[in-house]
Amino acid sequence: MRMKILVCVTSVPDTTTKITFTDNNTKLNKAGVTFITGPYDDYALARAVELKEKTGATITVLNVGESDTEPVIRKCLAIGADDAIRVNAEPTDAYFVAEQIAAIAKENNYDLILMGRESIDYNGGQVHGIVGEMLGMPSISPVMLLDIDGDTAKITREIEGGKESLEAKLPLVLGCQEPIAEWKIPNMRGIMTARTKPLKVVEPTGTDKLTTVGSYELPAPRGAVKMIKADEAEMLIQLLHTEAKVI
Amino acid sequence: MSVLIFAELDEGKIKKSSQEAIFYGAKVAQMTGTSATAIIIGQADDTELASAGRFGAAKVLHSSDPKLNEANGMAYATVVAAAAQQEGSNIIVLAKSSLADAMTARLAGKLRAGLAANVIELPDLSNGFRVKSSIYTGKAFAYNDLKADIKILAIKKNTITPEETDATAPVEAFTPALNDSDFVISVKNTEKSSGDILLPEADLVVSAGRGLKGPENWGIVEDLAQALHAATACSKPVSDLDWRPHSEHVGQTGLKISPNLYIACGISGAIQHLAGVNSSKVIVVINRDPEAPFFKSADYGIVGDVFDVLPRLTKAVKAL
Ligand SMILES: Cc1cc2nc3c(=O)[nH]c(=O)nc-3n(C[C@H](O)[C@H](O)[C@H](O)COP(=O)(O)OP(=O)(O)OC[C@H]3O[C@@H](n4cnc5c(N)ncnc54)[C@H](O)[C@@H]3O)c2cc1C
Ligand SMILES: Nc1ncnc2c1ncn2[C@@H]1O[C@H](COP(=O)(O)O)[C@@H](O)[C@H]1O
């Protein structure tokens, strides 16, 4: 039996983006912003592709998002996913997104559901755990190493100040981070075949959001930097002590 | 009714970030006219458990089942959900940590709760339940309206400064039924540096980048950190090159920290690095390149060579 892997991906502003808002601070200003696959989701996909190459698994990519996320989905297909599903909805609430993912997972019995450790827009790091709970499956995050041996996953997870090696039976939901795999770049052949791979669009189940965003705000700029001459470096310690009062 | 706070232990002591969470939860309890209950899981002595009272907990529930000695996000979530039910709590507060991340998600799933992660202020109750959280890796904030009956708030470090009293909280044993399905992950091996200051918990952090040239030069970073009782951190290339362990890597794809003081040594200040540290209260940058972008995000800067400046700073700290 070929293993079935679901990889959940987000479409997020490139990490160099200077974030701004429009519409009275209620909407992200998308003008000039390049959208990329969430960097952690990219790790999840890269490991899935390696497992596919090794064991012949099939990979479905799933995104909860509006139609403007399709370039990111196509890129995942070009990197090596076999097919894709987009749930046509604005992904504003982790619980709502998890409901959509769980609904698709219930229909398809995946052996492995791989996600990023966190999305880089909301940084909740929550969707995998909620999906795990909804499906009655264990969830583990952040996963740094993953090997599959039959129906057992061998995992190294980061913990505060160190790491832990674990074993668990499939099916599992995992939140991935480096160094689980090297990010993959699509090649020409991948890009060509991605155009004809199936991308199914489905409507969301359940519509109520438990959390909504009323408005956004940008951080206040830091005050001017106070420069200290290198040959008076000791002054810094005095200033941290008496002026900033942090030491 | 009460506000329930999960207080996390590290080697038998309530973590500092959890003391902040207890104080935060007690404030929310005051605002909503209820009381604050802390739930503590794992082994700790009675004095430590009762110390939750100093930060505003009116009562402590303690689950000391040996099965829970190892931190297990799924099992801990089951315990906290049971505690929330017993106490009729519709607000649950946790300090953000890797354990808490796993727990909040499982809890939200169990309780169909509205969830705000990276909360940085007390809630605004004037019109519903609104909390401010940090998003886009610290590049922006969101005001979230939590509409579910049960609300879970995961607060960021340094959201609130606890005021301590000398109150002690009564401790009750709490022994809910545990689910076998929460114990299906077997832990084969744990590598943890003990005794060191945990980076996510640290008030002071000394961090270094590729400017240090090689792992053999980290002594000057560690000396300064030690003199300050600070934790050490690093930039991504440094952990990619295996100069330092991955758990020290801060930034967009590493830990996000918000200490009182962040000293960046030989780090250029790429936007992805800043993302992990820009909510630090005070930022110091030491770089020999006056054009290094990090200076634009710093409070104090020294243009100089780390190999000269760091030992001098260490000496000056020792002389304080
Ligand atoms: C998707 C993505 C995610 C990323 N995530 C992260 C992340 O989470 N964290 C992160 O840190 N980076 C991240 N990066 C990488 C980031 O873009 C930078 O490449 C990285 O932060 C640079 O590290 P550095 O400052 O240590 O090294 P460099 O950029 O090489 O800077 C070294 C600095 O040291 C200074 N220097 C050299 N010698 C001395 C000396 N003797 N004394 C004083 N100063 C000296 C130099 O002037 C220079 O400014 C990410 C990149 C991408 C694309
Ligand atoms: N809209 C979405 N569509 C598909 N997967 C998602 C979505 N949002 C989050 N995820 C997955 O859940 C992980 C954790 O996201 P978060 O809880 O938002 O930090 C991400 O890295 C993705 O793998």
C-alpha cells in the first residue's frame, strides 16, 4: 500500500515584506507584495517529496484560501505533489481552517498530515494541534527529523533548550521545521507537468468564525539609536544600568 | 466561575513566564468579577505550588499523577480541559512556550474555543472581548474579537510585569481521568541542557552571528552572557553551520523572543532576523560596519570589532 500524505500549505507575504494595511487598517495591503509558500510548509512539502521518492507515497496539497493562492499551490505541484485541493475561503481563524482540513482528511484517510510548525502571518502554530484533536490523532510539533519505518514514525522534536526523539504509529499530524529537509525549487519539467495536475476547488463546511480581526496596527517606530564610541564601550554598560535600567 | 491559568513547571519550579500568566489571569479575573485558579501539572513541593498565590491565584489545582511527569501536550490538555469544566472557567490563560503551543491547540479543539496566540495586552471588555496580539512575526499587531463561549489566551513573554504579594494559595489535588490515547507517543531519548537559562524565558540575551567567524570564538559571547546572567542566542546561518545548537536560533524561522535586553554581536540585521527579536524592550547592536541595517532598529549601537568590544563589556559588567 502506498502511503498517502496530505501537506497543508499557506500562501503568505514573502519574508522580506514590509507589512502595511489599507481600508482604515482592516486589510493587509497586498499591493507590491510577493506571496510565497509558508517557509515551514515548504519544509513539510520537501520532506513529503523525499518520502515519495523513497517509498512511492502520494502527496496531496491542501490550502484554505481564496483564488489568489493558486500560484503557490501550482508551485507545490511543480515541486512534486500529485494533486491539490483548495478550500475556497478566507483563512482568518485557526479553528475554522482546522475544521476545513479535518473535513477533507476524514474523507480521504491520510497516513500522514504534514504542516508547517507555524504560518508566518498569524504565527499561531495551532492548526496542526486542532486538526489532530478533531481527528483523534496525535499531533507533534516542531518536528526536526522524520523517518517512516512501516507504520511507525521516528521523530526528533525540538523542545526548549534541546531535543527529544519520539516514536509513534501512523496516522499522525506533524508540524515541521528545519532541518527536516532542504527546501526544494521546482525544475522545468515539474513546472510543465504542474499545469495539468488536478487542482480541485471545494466550498467550506461550516462558516462561523470563532475569532475575527477587528483591526490591525503597526508597531511604533523605535526612537533614534544612541551611538557609543568603540573606545568608550564601557559607557554602554553604564547606560544600560542607569538609563535603560535593564541590567 | 473562574479564570483558569495553566502554570508550567521547569525542574519543579513555576516558570517565570507562567508567573506572568498567573498575574495576567488574576487581572482578567478582576476585570470579569471572578477569581483566578491555577492548574499545575507534575511534581513540585507545596511551597512552590502555594507560591502561585503571590501572583494572584486564589486557588491551585495540582495534578501529580506520575504518568504526567513527562511534559505531554495532549495529556496536559486533557487535564486542563477537565479543570476548566470543574471550575466552570470560560477563560483559560497560558504563557506561550513550546509545551503551551501544543496544549492550546488541543484545548481549542476539545472545547471549541476561540483562541488568541501571542497576546501582548490585557483584554478590552468594553465591546465584547477584544485582545491585541502580535502577528507577521512581530511586524504588526491584530485586535482579535473572540466570539466563542470559551476563550484561550496564550500570552507572550513580557506582556505584563507581575506585582508580587505575600499571599499563598490553597492547593487542592486534582485527579481527572486520563485518556490512554494521549500516551501513544513514546519518548525514546531527551537531550536537554540543564542549569542554563532557557532562551525563551530569559530577560537578557546575548546573541551572535556570522561576524564571530567560527564556533571556537564563542567564548567571548558566553563570558558576557555569564557575567550578565543572560541566555545566548544566534542567527540562522550560525545554527545552519552547526556552530551553535538549533534551539538557539532566533528569527523568522527560529524562536521569537521578547527579552528586556537583546545584545546583537556581529549580526547584520536582516529583516528575517529582526522578525524574531524586534519586540525586545532594549536592543544593542555591536557591528564593525557602520552601515549594518541592524543599527536602524537599535536603541544603542557600537561601531566596533566584537573581538575588542565584548571582552571590555564583560569586564565592565563585572565591575558594576
Ligand atoms: C525565508 C528565510 C528565513 C530566514 N530566517 C532567518 C531567521 O529566522 N533568523 C536569522 O537570523 N536569519 C534568517 N534568515 C537569513 C537572513 O536573511 C540573513 O542571511 C542572516 O540573518 C544573516 O546572519 P548574520 O547576520 O549572522 O550574518 P551576516 O549577514 O553575514 O552578517 C555578519 C555581520 O557581522 C559583521 N561583522 C563581521 N566581522 C565582525 C567583527 N569582527 N566585529 C563586529 N562585526 C563584525 C558584519 O559587518 C555583518 O554585518 C532567513 C532567510 C530567509 C530567506
Ligand atoms: N489556510 C491554510 N491552508 C492550509 N494549511 C494551513 C492554513 N493555515 C495554516 N495551515 C497549516 O497549519 C500550519 C500552522 O499554521 P498556524 O497555526 O496558522 O501557525 C501551517 O504551517 C500550515 O501547514
